[in-house]
Amino acid sequence: MKFTFAISTLYTHKKMQESIDSIRAQGIPKTDYEILVIGPKHIEPEHDINYIYFDEKQKKGWITRKKNILAQEARFDNLIICNDYFVFKPDFYKNWVEFGEDWDVASNAQQFYTGRRCYLDWVTLDHPKYPTWTQVPYTNWSITQYMYQNGCYVVVKKDTMKKFPFNEKLVHGQAEDSEWSKRMRAHCKWVCNGKSIAKHNKVHHSFYHTMHYDRIVKEEY
């Protein structure tokens, strides 16, 4: 199973290096992965990393353009497009290999810095019964027509991104991920891998103030 790990950043820093190190620690064959980093700094490529220069002055918060560029430049069909504060826990890749590639869009378990489940990893958006951002069991794939894809972390096929690119008229903070979710979800096989875990390696204070841990769907569908 081949992956492109596509990381969006505003600058290079220690936390991003932790992310890169966690990818390298997965033991993925060198021919089966690459790391793409897009950001505003010119950096020489490394053996498994290609850096893509992006002029942030073009448009503030133009994350949609950055994601589309990452998808265009990716060598492999399986993409993980994420922000620069995710680290990949041991057996992340192994569990993806066991999970398989039969999907168009996917997610996997995500954790906050504390190890608690990230409240946006597999959640509803506009379900008629449950409030926005209600957590759903990772094994429940039956209500994806009402689900929300967190733009901070997207697992997607390269071909799917060609069909459903992010809307570049929108920037960060303009519900660009909600718009993408609504546009792609009726046409794509969307699944969740609960065994592969990506974890935040920094604290997001704004997240902790808005979490709704009582919003958990208990029943299976």
C-alpha cells in the first residue's frame, strides 16, 4: 500500500519534524511512500521529502489552494493531506495495510495531545437527529451522507481530489471543509479506519473550549 503524506505548513519547526520522524518510523518500504511539504520557505529536498514553495501573500489563509496543489503533485494514489501538527502512532501504516484500499475518501482515529479522542475525527454535520459534530463509532459508515470531513486531516484518493478539488474561492475559516464534505459525500465511498491513529503533538486551546464530549452516538446502524 503506497501513501503520499502531504503536509501543509506556514513554517518549518520542531513539531513538524516530529511528524516527519513518525512517518519514517513506520517502517514503510522506501518505494511505497513519499512526504510532500508545502509552505512559504524555500528548502532543499531530502531523500523522501519534496518541498513545494507557496507564497502565502497571494491570499491569506488560502489552504484550499495548498491542498489542491499537494494532490496534483502527489506520486501515489493514497493521500493523507494534513496540517503540520499530526504525528502517526506506531502501527499506523500496518493497520492501514490491513484495512485496505477500497474507498474514495477515508478517515482514521485522531487524538488530541492528551490522548483523548479528537471530537472532529468522525462526526456528523447536518444529520436530522444529531447535532453538528456528534461523534460516531468508527465502524458506522451508514450515515456518511450527513458526515463532516475535518479539513485539518483528510485521507483521500488522488483521483477523487481531481473530481472534487477544494473550492479555491474559500479560505481558512470560511467552512471550506464543510463545503467540500457536502459536495463530495454523495458520490464517494467514505469509510473510517479506527485502528490507525494520528495524534496532535501540540495543544489547541480553541478546540478544548468548544468540545462536546456528550455528543456521542451510542447505537449502531
